[in-house]
Amino acid sequence: MTGRQRLSLWGPPSLLIALQTFLSSRPPALLPHLFPHSDKVVHVGYFFLIALLAYRAGRHAEGWTRGRAGLVALLATAGFGLADEFHQSFTPSREADVWDLVADLTGAACAAVFGERILGFLRFSPPVGVRGIEKPRT
């Protein structure tokens, strides 16, 4: 696998992590609360997406088994969630919240457990040229 192919798989979850780190360094956004604790739904969704993309990268870039890709995606995303909450405890106008971490872990766990089925359903295959997918003929 070329470096470009590996980057095309690991780049998206890495960019989401970088974006979250940047956003956590800023004052909280004034997003409307549609219902109580709606911010937790955002946490679940965001960390689900990070873990799902990490799962995909592990399966296709590294050739990991489903179990290993799920475990690594879960542990790495959980570690990042913990680091993010720790970071927020030192950021003015922010605070660490254990329920944010629980929401982060919930999203990551869903991606780790259901990643293969979700990617198959979405036909979210690796980029062209990765793991045996042929480039289209022109």
C-alpha cells in the first residue's frame, strides 16, 4: 500500500480529531439546545464517526481483523475522548464533563461493534486502488 493510499484512509479520522482539538480550545459554540442534553447526542455522533473511520482504516489500510480494528478504534477514540475532557478542564470557559466522556464512549463503542455492518450497508469501501480494488479503466 502506498503512502497516499494509507493517508486517504487515516486522514479523515485524523482531521476530525484535529478539528475537535481546535474546537475544544475555543469558547463553547452557541448552538441551540433542541432538547435537554442535546449536546450529548452531538458527542455520540461525532465520536461514532471518528471511530467508524478509524475502524475502516484499520481494516483496509492495516489488514486488521474485525475484532482488532474494533478494539483499536474503541480504545484510541476513548483515549482521545479522555484527553479532550482533560484538555477542556484547563481551557477558560470550558469544563470537563464525565457525561461527555460517556457519550464519547457510547459513540465509539457503537462504531466498534457495528462498524463492519454499517460500512457494508453504506458500501463505504476503501478508495480506488486500495486492497485489490482496481482503478477504473478510461
